[in-house]
Amino acid sequence: MFYELYLRSFCDGNGDGIGDFIGAERKLDYLADLGIEGIWLLPILHSPSYHGYSVIDFFSVNPIYGTLKDLRNFLASAHKLDLKVILDLPMNHTSPNHEWFLKALDGEKPYREWYLFLKDEQWLKARRHWDGEQVWTNYSGQWVYTLFGPGSPDLNYESSSLWQQMKEVLTFWLSVGFDGFRFDAAKHIFDFSLEKGICEYQHSRNIAFWKEMTAHCRSISPNSIFVSEVWDDAQIVDLYSTIFGIGFNFPLAEDLKTSVATRDPELLVKSLRTDLNRYFRSKRSYESGIFLTNHDMSRLVSAMDGDKELSLLAMSVLLSLPGVPFFYYGEELGMEGVYNAYFNEEQLEPFLWFENGYGPGQTEWKALGKNHPHSGRSLEAQKAVDGSYFERIRAILEFRKNNSWLRLATIRGLRRRENLVILRVVGESRNAFIYHNLGKKRVALEDVSSLQIINGSLSRYRGKRYLGGFSSAIEVTK
Ligand code: ACG
């Protein structure tokens, strides 16, 4: 299970209110205790932006997070705890302050060809694939392709020298000690048609690019871990994920949240059946990166309209499925935050270690709007309350930790009885039936033997076993 860590909001090691490597190193035990086996580190390269996805220098860390030595210490300590760490690497674009871009604007070679400058006025009519946004930005009279906006001019991989440059970037970060990469915006390397002057994904060219980049990494460290960020329909996710080995399962994340939020067992069965045929069968060409939320989405409790029972149920369903789970920082506290494409900071708020919002390591780089002090949401407060949301999430994470066989298991059976969804999961070492009750009322479980609660309640009445409302349980049969 990977923990998606936004360093700026996690733990402050030098008292400047901003999370950093030293602070995160101090919290590695906390993560290991949660049952985390890997960390997905959101971008930490030198960048002017709070999110870090617009890089100024691909060979240096953002000084607000500390030094390269601090990072090496963080990685070394993580490895001592057997924690893998993958780096989020935005290779599709840079910051407009990047030296490469400034030289490109001056027409200097090879940098000029490393960005896509307007060659035909007609191209200005092009609009972004998914929301029709403008994609060209005028920088002091020169139009440049910027899919993600003026703060991130796109790199132009038509240039083969740029491929070479990026291989050196990958080599550098592997040499620093990372175990692999989360490759950002993987379907956008070639996403503008020079012939038609429109935004058009060129999946086969992207695949060829990533084949070469991942082969390069594997030539340096054969066990590198790669995760592709391809936010698209299942067929397209498939296309890329085979190259990387792990592909984020965006369709499942959306369907799972919708079916639990609407308490619709039929939708859950339908989406799991789709995934069953795709990801959860024996011969799979890659592993499904299963998750519920990430930094581009509203947090779980917000997606469930504040309903903590439904949030816990959604997490129980997720962590009982085959695949590689990814868990977004702060979800263990039930932090809230609604995603907004133009003001997307709510879901990036500081992790609330202390109830009054202050204390050693507490980050303060931005106000705690949604997750304010004295809201009872802090780790400090929840640790003091039996049955708190944190304690219950920790129990579900513990369940997954003790059932790591699920990662490579297959779903061999899927059925529904009213609000009850029943999965039959078969693994190398174990088989099990897993029960999820999407209804408020308890349901009777027929002919069950040894049952273990995952979340919620189990009861017995007149010799019958009952699974409580919004509860989940497992019956290991082998
Ligand atoms: C990555 C990072 C994100 C980052 C960037 C840029 C890229 O996670 O934090 O932004 O470095 C698109 C891209 C993704 C991108 C997201 C934010 N994420 O493909 O790579 O935007 C549709 C489109 C998707 C699109 C998505 C966005 O198909 O391509 O993602 O909408 O909402 C169903 C459909 C699926 C559809 C969804 C949603 O699932 O199957 O196709 O996806 O519904 O409608 C960072 C910052 C930003 C900043 C930027 C410069 O986070 O704030 O602006 O950098």
C-alpha cells in the first residue's frame, strides 16, 4: 500500500511552518505503523508553484523542502523501514522560469525545439481535450503550447535530444535513491496534432516514448517501480499500464465512490464485474493501482457529503480488492476538502497533528479552512477517542496489512443479495468470501463459518449471524 504524501503539508522539520524532508523522516515510523509499504512523494523538484508540477530545474530539490542530503537521509531511513519511495515526475512540461524555456524564447538551440512554438495561426483555435480550455499562451509576443496553462509550457518531444536529456534526469533521481516514479500526465507527451492543429492524443507515440524511458530506468535499476497517471477510460488506462506495471484505476475510483455514496449495490457489482474481467483475473499484464482519492480530487469524506460511515465503507471495499492500494495523506483523519480546478488548495491542507493546530512539526503554510483546529479531526484528538474515525481507518489498514495476499488475488465470484455484495476472492495462499453491506439495516449472513469484521459490526441473534449496516466482513475459507 502506497501513501500519497504532499510534503509541504505533512511535517515541518526546521520550524518555518512548511513541511520538509527532515520532518517527513521523523514521521516514517508513523507511516510504517499504519501499514504503509511505499510512499508516493508528490513533486519535490525545484519549482515556483505550491503544487510543484512546474519544474525550474530537473536536477535539484525545492530548497524549501531542504537539501539533497536531507532527501538522501529521508530515503535511507525509509529503506531501513523497508518502505519504497517513488518520485512524482512531471516530464510533460516545465515552469516558464526554467532556464531551458528562457533560452528557447531567445531562440537558442537545442532549447528552441524543446518547446512547441506556434507555426500556424489556425492552431490558436485548438482547445483542451477535456474542458475546452485555451492551450496556447503568448509569452512576450511568442505563442507557445501550454496544455496545463501559462504556468507550464509543454515540452516538445518531437526533439530527440530532449529524450536524451530526460534519460539523464531519470538516471539522476534513481542515483539519489528513489525506487521508481509516478509518471505524471503520461498520455500528454504527444497530444497535439501538428497536421490538424488540434489537441489529439497520440497514444502509440506516447507508448513508444514510455517504453524507451522505462527500459532506460530498468537498465539502471531492474526492480524500479513505475506508476502511470492516465486519467481516462479503462481501455486507455490499459494501453499505458502494461508498459509501467502499475496503472491508476480511475474508472474504479469513480464507480466505487458513486456506488457507495448512492448506496447502489448494483452499480458496485457492475463496476467490479467490469474490472473483474480486466484487472482481477489470473493472467493480468499489469497491476491495478486502486485508490479512492488523490490531490486532483475532493477528499473522501467530502465526496460522501460528510458521511463518515459511508467513507469507512468505501475504504473497506477498496482495501478488500486485489491490486496495489494508494492512500492519500490525511484521509486517515477524515480530513475534508472539495476539489476546484481553479482554486485547488482545499484538499492540500496541512495534516492536522495537533488539536489546536500548533505543535512540533505542524505545518502552517496555509490556513486550515476545512480542517480547522478544535474540530476534533486532529490525530492528537482522535488518538484519545476509542472508535474514532482514525482508529477505525487504522483497523481497515491493519486488515489490508494482514491480508497482503489480496494484492495478487483474483475475484472468482461476485453476487448481490439486496444491499449485500459478496465477493469470492482466490489467492495463492488463501481464499475468502468478502461481504459488504451497502444498506443501513443489518443483514443476515447464511451458512458462514469463521467471520472477521473489517469495519462496522457483526452480531448473532437466534443462532444467525448478522452484518451491521454499512459494515464489511471477511470469511477466510482456505
Ligand atoms: C496531473 C496531476 C495534476 C497536475 C498535472 C499537470 C497533471 O495529477 O495534479 O496539475 O502536471 C487531466 C490530465 C491529468 C492531470 C489532470 C489534472 N493530472 O490528463 O494528467 O487533468 C478527464 C480527462 C483527463 C483530465 C481529467 C481532469 O480525460 O485527461 O485529467 O478530465 O479532470 C472519467 C473519464 C476521464 C475524465 C474524468 C473526469 O473518468 O473517463 O476521461 O478525465 O471522468 O472528467 C498540477 C496542479 C494543477 C495545475 C497544473 C499546472 O495540480 O492545479 O493547474 O499542475
